[in-house]
Amino acid sequence: MPARTHEHLHQAPGDCPVCGSELQVTRLGCESCGTELSGRFASCAYCSLAAQDQKILGTFLVSRGNMRELARELGVSYPTARQRFAELLERLGLEVEGGSTEHATEHTDREAVLRRLAAGELDLDEATALLR
């Protein structure tokens, strides 16, 4: 079986360059044997993410949601890492800025920050920034 290389693959666009509508996956092909399938297939919200968003999501998952690790990997401050992750969630349609999701979790987030501060996972400056 030939080795799979993804170096020659291009990032699939999510929207039509002509009218802006969402593109649908309608064709799949096998590199190994040349088999092709046509039809309407479910699309993947994560597949059309930009490289930076893929890095953020991958790092977040590998670190099991550790925002400090995400900040370290991205080379940014903890609040900046949190902001970038929140923006990624918005782009994926998983969180609406200023919407009910944010307000419903505000109290829980505050408690989580205080627990993390008490556990030594955050320093006082980071906790203060998160509580603002």
C-alpha cells in the first residue's frame, strides 16, 4: 500500500467563491485504488478550519483543555489564549458572543477561576484578568 502524504492536499474552502453559500461535499476518492463515490455527504465543520485554528484546537485537545498549555504553545498570555479559543468557538458556531450561553456560564466560570486560583493553577494576575 502506498504511503499517504498530505503535503499535496489543499485546504478545502467552506463557502462558494461565486455566491458565498456553504459548499457541500459531493465526491470522495480513494488514492490507493482510484475508486470514486458521488452523492451528498455530511460536511465537517473542523475540516475547513484555517491552519492557526487547527493548531489551537489540536493543542487544546492534546493538553486536555489546559489553557496554560495552550498559552505556552501559542506564545501568548493566558487571557489572549482564552480569547483566541473563544473566537474559535464562535467561528465554529459553538458559542455566541454576548449570547445566552455566555451569561449562563458566567457564574460557573467565576467559580472555576476561583477554584483554579486556590489550587495554584493560576496566579493572582491571571485570575484577576479572567474575572474582569
